[in-house]
Amino acid sequence: MQSDAQQHAALATYARFWCLHQLAPFADQAFALAGAMDHRMIDESCQTGPGACLRAHFDYDWLVRLPLALACLLFPGRRLLLLAHLVNVVGWADRMPAVWDYMCWCALMEAPFVLAAATSSSMAETARKFLPAMRAQLVVLYFSAAFWKLTSSWYDGHYSCSTVLMSELLSGLEPLFPPLATLSGLMLHAAPALVAGIEFAVPALLLLQPRHGVLLALVFHQTINLMPATYAGGFSIAMCARQIIFLPAAAAGASATLRRGVGFAPRAVGATALVAVTTGVRLFLGHTPATLRPHL
């Protein structure tokens, strides 16, 4: 049983990771990074009709969400986080149904935070209500995604998106690791079962062996980030930013770990290296001329 101080620290750590996810599309636009195609929309696009969205009349993304995310990153308090999560849910509802699927996942997890924070008097009380609920939600959401792979079309290589995405992944990796070409046929045939197996394994491990589940989830999502064409990395960024909730002790001790320095946190260094290497490879592939990459 964690103390109030530990619960407070764990929620503050979740909040800072959450803020980094919120800032990703703003950084992408501000620095012209041409990042994930499925970043949360922060423009005036509204597919429900001209002027039908509130965002078409008031820029709540840059004028409200961005300042709130920065404020919460620096000062993660219950009231600020409550307001930031509430604005996010309202913004998601404003753009419905023209949103990415994972944005529905995010909204489903942000709405309980609003309820927990609104009915609590402290960060610790909010953490005790919210974090267990969010862990359960994320396990169920991962299981639901895996469940919908149990269809005949998923296991048919002519129709399954797993085959297409695997071929895309291999097309980006083979220039860097030519021996992979000898395994391409096998990987394409195995893709439907392999991807479905991983998608079932992630929530199972998050439920039964959280540390191993977080590791598998990070590897799975960083693999998605390596795909050079579609690069639907918004989903991966959103989920990676939330994995810390399955490591409550690490979340509670994050500040102490940073004060000690990375030399005392080999797992943190390993996870950071994984993300850094994947990001570097992704940027390299993004700037490699198309003539140097095999066509799909």
C-alpha cells in the first residue's frame, strides 16, 4: 500500500507523461517535423460540416490546450489537470466522429480522470480512484483490439492489413539489414498470427506481469513507429506515454531517480535508448531517397 506522498508522486508522473503526449502535435507543427499522420488534430478541420465544430470559431487548441499542457507539465496539480483533461474530452467530442480510433481510447481514459479529480480533495485521493481504473481500462481496450483480430479476413493474407504493414516494415528495414530479405516470405505468411499473438500477449502480461507487459508494449509500439509510409505513430505515442501507470513504484520514485542520475536507473536508460534508436532510424528512413528503398 503506497503512502499519500507516493500516490501523489505517481499521479504527477502520469500527468507529465500525459502532457508530453499532448505537446507532440504542437511540436510537430511548430518545428515542421512532419511526424505521425495520426497526431491529434489541432487545426480547423471539421468533417461534420462547414462551421459545425466549435474549433472552427474558437482556437481552443493553441489558446487553451497548449497553455494548459505546459502549465500541467511544470505544476501538475489536481485542479489544473482536471481542467486540462476536461478540455481534452470536450475537444474530442467537438470533432466526433471525425477522429482517430485511438483518440476514443484516450477520451475513455480521460473522462474517468475528470470524475476522479472532481470528486477528490487531493492528488493522492485522485490517484487512488483513477490509476486502478485506468489500468483496468487499458487492459480491456488492448484485449478488445486483439479480439477483433479473430476474423477470417484477418488471417487471409490477401485482405489482412497485417500483411501490408509487415511488408511496409520490411521495406524500411531491409536496406539497413539486408539478410532480412531471406525471411521476408516467412514473415509475411506469419504476420497475421504473429501480430494477433502479440496483441493478446500485451494485455495478458500487463495484467499478470506488468513489467514484462510494459516492455512488450514498448517494443510493439516502437515497431509501428518504424513503418516508413503510413507511420501511424500517434497511437503508439499515446500508448507509450501511458504505460507508466503499470509501474506504480517507478512512477512514485521518478523524481528520486532523476535526482540520482541515469547511472542509477539502467532500466530507464534502456527504455530511453530503445525510443532514441527507433526515432533515429525513423528519421533516417524519412530522409532516405525513395530510389534507395525497395518498393512495396
